[in-house]
Amino acid sequence: MPRLLLVIPAWNEQEALPSVLEEIKEHVPHADVLVVNDGSTDRTSVVAREHGASVLDLPVNLGVGGAMRAGYKYALRSSYDVAVQIDADGQHDPRDVPRLLEALRSENANIIIGARFAGEGAYTARGPRRWAMRALSATLSRVTRADLTDTTSGFKACDRRAIRLFAANYPAEYLGDTVESLVIAARSGLTVRQVGVAMRARAGGRASHNPFKAAVFLLRAILALIVALSRPTQALEAEVVA
């Protein structure tokens, strides 16, 4: 069995985090857990330690991308074989982790996305947010040469090659942790695939998106994609080698 690390980026998630960690203990008992406390002002760090997780405390809030880059660096330095990103708010079901791991093996992939729009569950997105998701998925399916339906999912599994790449090159910008990271992976020769998962309601706290943020999601998604696709391949390759 590969050495498995579950990386949980968490910002002010003291309410939802305990149930997430307990579910992980029940359904993925062989996994190590790292909570990346992304500059929280509540008891996120304390709660994580009380429930047996390792904790990496960031002094300021860097966003999901910055937190995950720190998580991938930890996974690389600790010689983990697989790192799985899972949200701290309870929307990702830990029971789906074995499905992601099996897909990594059966698909001979480097990255497996837990996709919300692939026949599992009843999660929906409407308006500009949904339009942006469809446009991103269509474009990134061509870039990655895979049939992807959910390229903004934060639930994904990465093998050692992807961990090594993301430890040095994971984008910290808004949507970079999803959109640009897939472009970087594809241009570095990694194989990206997906498996359908069901999204759940938050276990506590408040959502990071509000109606205003949802309204500007389309513009930000387009800008993130333009930045990702305009990044010189030669420069990226140099960074990977370095």
C-alpha cells in the first residue's frame, strides 16, 4: 500500500474540521493527515491537533494555492507516494478517497480529479459560474487530452511525479490551484484523469463564495485560463528542471 498523505487546507474551519478528521479516521485509517492552517484567526490549529492531525501553521493567509504548495513540499520532503487534497468544510466525502486511489492505479494516471459533474450526486452550479466551468472544462480537456467535466474541483489525488512538480510550481493565484495547475501538469507530461464524486453540504462555518463573487467568477476564470495558456512552455520546463 502506498504511503498516503491527506492534505487539508483550512482557513477558519474550527466548526467543520472535527467531523472531517473523524470521518477520515473511520474511512481512511491508513492515511496520515496534514492540516495546513492558512493563517486562521480561530481555533483551527488547536482543533486539528486535538484530533490527531499534523499541523503546518502559515503565518498569513495565502489562499488554497499557497497552502497546497506548502502541503506538497511537506509530502515531498516526507517521501509520500500519494497526496490527496480534501476540503476542511466537509463537502468532500472521505469515503471517495479509495476511489481516487484506485483510479490512479487503474488509469495509470499522475493526477485524478474528484469530479462533481460526472454522474455522481446532485451538485449543480448556475449562471455565469456554470458557464465558466463548462468553458474551462472544454478547453482544459483539449490541453490535457482527457475528458474532464470539473476542472475547478479541489478534490484530487497526486502521485509522486505530481507531488514533485507541484512542490515547486503550484500556483498560488485565484483559480491557479485548479486551472493553471492542470495546464502545468499537462505541459510537464503528466496524465490527468477524473472520477465522479458526490459533493455534500458544508459541515459548518460559512462558504467562501457569495453571490457577488459568483457573479465575477466568469471573468476571473477566463483571466486565469489566459494566464495559464500564455505561460511559455520553455520557461516552465526550466523551472521543473530546477
